[in-house]
Amino acid sequence: MKLFKYEMKKLVWHKNRIILLAVMFVIFTLLGLWTSSGTFELRGSDGYSEYINLVQQYSGTLDSEQLQESNEIAEQAKAKQRQGDNDSFILYLNQNPVVKFHYDYANFGKRVYEYWNGPEYQDESDIKGVYPLQDKLKTLENRQDSYEYKYYQKRLETELSQGEPIFTYTQFWNNFASAFDISRVVFLLLMTLAFVIAPVFTQEIKTDMNSIVLCSFKGRSEIVTAKLLSVCSTAVILTALYFSGYFIGAFIATGNIVGFNAPARCFATFEGTAMDTTVVGMAILGVLWTMLAAVVFGLLICLISAYAKNQTSVFGLSVVFILTFSMMGFSPDYIHATIWPLIDFNFVTLSLFGIIFSGSTMYNFFGMPLSYGMSAFVVCIVLSLVVVFLTYLVQKRRQVV
């Protein structure tokens, strides 16, 4: 316990790091507030109360008569703002809450249509929609033992169990959902984590304490264990700060957390998720998942620190990993088809809850469809064990200078 407390004091619990974490918490809060700034405009607009009344009145399943009216008003609004960019159109909607309701309801109608019929441009390798899935299964009736049939059967069962989308007010949760955006998770959370954890092994080398540590009674396994535990704890603390700040910022802007008990598919960016839970359940799962991914990434940084000689090189290599894996997500399809395990399961992609759980991607696991989420969880556990083993091995073989 004393070794763990010492390592935590080195990484987190000292004046400079506490100031840094406090500053980062303020930045996370301001970012949550800034990304929710449109809510201030919406709440301050004339007709906001009517907007809320309309949302409450038509919450639930699709009303076809209201959809017809909303489609007409939404088309008029888009025609009126056709010359402007997307930001100006969003600003227009926030300043005209009743029009925003009709625009949102028209989009809701499209989601319901796509739930049954699939998108307008159907990808034959990733069929969507209840009716297209049923048609696909009919063509595979003679191949019921095949992976393809099992895959589409599971997809159809998921869609039917989820049911038709519903309309409800989830403004706060839509604002909070941006916390899972790739740019924010990668360039705020992961890079800050890399900077904070970088000295976990290198600080002893910098201060010429490494040889003494290696010669001490607890210079090997027990010290490595304390370092690994401190890295995991630091990753959890930083992730908690990130989401807490974002939550507070979004709450200040929205003023409520209404819609927490809505189906998960009402959570922005998760309209196609296969998870059968509520919005708040999805948010909690997202926070826990990001903590797990941050721990895995932190352990990787710990391994780099065990090999490196100074904090700068550790942080530099960590940034290289982050940028390289981030760019892999933009690879062309033919490259993705070749190195898909590295692209789908690298340390950066594993931290992107919105990518892993927002769709219905599955993998062929000995002829059975295995979801992206479950596959990613297994990879996280395996990577963690491998990195921990290598860290112990490096420290065991390190020579006293």
C-alpha cells in the first residue's frame, strides 16, 4: 500500500499535477458548455414553451398526420435556408423552436421509415431495415447453417426486439453524447493521459534512483505492481474528471436531464445500436467502457515508459501511436480489408464507444456472429494481460547500472 501511495503521489497527488487536473476539469466543463451552446439559444427563444409542449404532446410512436404537417414545414425551412451553411441553419432552428420541433419530427419520421424499409441507398454488404432483412433471410433459407444466415437472423431478432423508434425529448443527452466524439476522446483524454502517466518509470531514471530501486528488496515485482495499479487508478480518475466536467457543462446549458429513461436509440449517434437499454444506461456503459479503454491505453504507456529513458520520449511515442491509429480510421476499404484487426482493435479505436456500440457490426467467430462490443471487450482483456506481462518482464531483465 505504501508503494502504491508513493506512485500515486508521483503521478497525481502533488501540487503541479493537481493544478493540471483542476485546469483540465475546467476545460472539460467549458467544452461541455460550448458544445451545448445552441441549447442556450433554444431556451431563450420565443416559442420555447410551445416547443416543449409539442414534444411532450407527440412523444411516443409515430403520428402520421403530424408527420405530414412537419414534413411540409421542414421542407419550407430548408428551402428558406438553402443558401446558408449547416451552422447557420442550426442557429435558425434554435432561434425558431416550433420550426425545430417540426424539423426534428420530420427526421424522426425518416428514422421510422428506415427502421422498416432501410436507407434509400442500401449497402448490400450491410443490409438494414426489418423488411430488407426478412427478404434477405428468405433468399438464404437453403443455407440456414451458414454464417451469413445466422448473422442476418441475429440482426433481425435485434431489430424486432428493439422495436420501432419513438419520439421524445433528450436534449441534454444529445449534448452529452458529444463527449464520445473521436476528436475529444483522442486529443483531450488520451493525450492528457499520456502526459500524466509518462513518468511512471522514467522519473527514477532521471533522478538516478533506478539502480537503487532495482537493488532494493522490493525493486522488482512489488514495485511494478504498485506502478501498474497507480496507472490504472490514474486512468480512471482522469476519465471520471473528463465525463464529470462534460456532464456539468451540458447540464448548465440544458438545465435538466429529461429523457434518461428513454430507449438507448434516442441517444444521439446511437440510433442504430444493438444495445437494449435506456439512454442513461447507455451513457453509464459509455463512461465505464471509456474507463476500461483508458486503462488499457495507460498500461501501454506504462510499458513504453519501462523501455524508454525519459518522459519526453514516452510522451512523444504515445502521441505517435495516437495519431497513427487515429489516421487508420480513414483508410480506404481495400486497406481496411487487409489490416482490419489493427484498424478495428487498436488502442485508439477501442476508446471510441460511439464507433463500437453505435451500430450492429459483428465478426465471424467460428461460424457464429460475435458483436463488435463483445469482441472489443475480449481484445481489451487480452491486450491488458499481454502488456502487464511484458512490463513485468522488462523490469525483471533490467540491469543495474
